[in-house]
Amino acid sequence: SIDMTPDADKPRFKPDAVTVKAGTATFFLTSVPVSGTFGPFHDMIIGPEIGKPLATSRSVQPGTSAVFTVEGLAPGTYQFWCNTNTGHGLHYKLGMVGTLTVTP
């Protein structure tokens, strides 16, 4: 499970370091609202580095959750980031990034 925080100036993934086994990985994403269903929406992109996506989740609206399944992950280290821009800038540039470790 990964929470996506509502602070539009400092959005974050919590946790921002995740380890999964190679093959198919399922992430449970929750976009934490500021209150009710108010707040920014988020997405999660996985790639070998920021800007080189291998898989992209759908946008997760505030106060909702989504299941994000990625198939064919090979062992290694990947980055994940949020590419959403809710008026304060691209979330990954505001620090909404993380590290994904895929083990054999």
C-alpha cells in the first residue's frame, strides 16, 4: 500500500521506498484527501529513471484508491514518480519520487 499525500506544495509517496519480487507486482494506491474528497489527484509512474516510463497508473482522485498492477518487472532498481501538475508544478519536481527495488 502506498499513500499519496495531499500537500500540494510538498506531495509525497508514503512509503517512498518499496521492495517487491520480480514478475508481477500489485500496488494499492490511495490519494489522501485534504478533507472529504478535496485535494490533488496523483498518478504513479515506474521506470528505470524519471522521464523513462515503463508503466503508468491511472489518475487517482482525492479520497479514492486504485489497484496498479505491473507485469514483467525484472530484478533491479527503478524510480517511481508522480507526473501530475496541480498548479504548483510537476509533483515529481516537488519531491514526489520514490525507489522501487525488485528482487529475484
